[in-house]
Amino acid sequence: MNDWDVPYRQSVHEALAVLSGQWTVAVLATLALGERQFSDLLSEVNIGEERVGWLSHPKPLTARVLTDTLRRLQGHGLVERRAEGTQFSAVHYQLSAEGRTLLSALRPLASWAQQHREPAPACPQGN
């Protein structure tokens, strides 16, 4: 094993750990469009996933799972939370600068996935 291999592999594992979670990329991608109130974020993620046919998630995203996902992303410094005044007021979320750089870093990975995507199997006639 080369000396450079260990830090490289460790860094890749750390990056993948940050991206783990079924809803992480969907939440980050939705926040890339701008600041969102919690309820709007929940709705927009579900609408986006429904539009692509629930390809990678059980449906739908629940408020509890969104809360857990947002807390984890905040812990990694990727998302910022802003509450308006009182205890029961609206809460808004937006990408941090680190979150924006992560999404930029994912663009080449998305391009690679598109280039190497397996063709969808043809649907049998009569179904």
C-alpha cells in the first residue's frame, strides 16, 4: 500500500459518510435553490422525488426524518438554520458556504453516473 493511498481512502470514506442517508442529496439539492422554510422544504423534496418516480427512496420523506437529516447536515456545517423570533415561529434553512462547495464537488460525480448509467430494462408488453 502506498503512503498516499491511506489518506486518500480515508478522505473518500469521510466524504461518503457526510453524504450517507437516503435523503441527504435530495435535501441539499433542494436547498441549492435557495432558503426554505421547514414545511416548504419537506413538500418540495417530496414533490421532486415524486416527479422522478421515487427511484431511490421509500416514499414520502417524513418531518421526523427531515429533522434528523437537517440536524446531521448542520452538524457537518453544510446547512444553516434560522428561526424567526418566538418559540413557535417559522424556521428557515439554507446551504452554508461549505454546503455549496460540496454540491459543486458532486457535479463531476453526477456526470460520471450519467455517462455510466445502465439502460433501463424494457417493460414487457401487456403490463
